[in-house]
Amino acid sequence: KTIDDMARIAFVCNGAEIEQEDLLLKDFIDKMDFVFNSYGRPAQVKIVNRVPREVSVHCNRAYLESILLNLCANAIRYAHPDRFPEIVFGWSEVDHNKVLSVADNGLGIDLQRHSQALFGLYKTFHQHVDGGGLGLYITKFQVEAMGGQIHVESEVDRGTTFYIRFRDTNETFV
């Protein structure tokens, strides 16, 4: 398992020249809804898309899909046992930067205890859930490899929101 994980990390880290293009976020959010709520099964999660149709981001196609997949999978994996899982995608522009928010209503993370280790390799924060601690590590790396930033807000028993700032091709972060 460790060798397989390291191979995945090396693959991600080796992307010195990452091909980026303008991508419509709607298409990728729709794909997440299809992936997690398809095949004739009852819905596993309610996905709410508040991102305007025309919004595009300049990034790597595979990385964007991987980032959204990891965040959605975590929202389901760490769903609150008393609530049906819900993921809300939001959009804003902050200081001339494009920001995607991905909010869930799950277990939340105690940031007082875990903020330093949140994106660390093999770090998990809920003992009763089978998680390997690799997804957030790779997600952070992918966001930063494309010139972006990731930030999290969370409250135990209420949910977690990840904010991803995308680097615009003509702008720098303010």
C-alpha cells in the first residue's frame, strides 16, 4: 500500500509542466453528481450547484477532476450519521481571484486540534471511518501545483467548507 501511495504522489509531483486550459466548472460538478448518484441506485448525496453556468477556471483537467472527486468522496465518507449528505458548490471572486467553495454538512473537523496536520500525508481525523489520509494531501498539492491556494473552515458536527482559489492566467494572488 505504501509503495502504491508513493507512486501516486510521485506521479502528481512530477508534473513540472502541467498542461492547463480554460474549463467550465459546471461540466465537472455535473460529472461529480453523475459519479456519486448514478447506476439506478438511490442517491448517495445531494449535490447543489450554485456556480454560474459560464464560470470557467484555468487549470489542469485531470487535477480539477481529482480535486472535486476527493472532496466529494470525503463528504460522503465523513457524512454525519443523522443527516443525508449534502455538498454545496459555491462561487465568488475575492481580491480579483476566482474562488470555488465546496461545503458539506458532515462530521466536521476539529481545527483547534488538527489544523497543522490537515493536509499532511496519512493524516486522518475520524477513527471510526476507513480513510487513508492521502486524498487531502494530494488535493493540496494539485491546487498549489496549478498556482492556486486551498483553505478550510470547519465546525465539529456541522460540516466543512473548502475554499479553492484558482490562479487566473493574467493575475497574481493579492
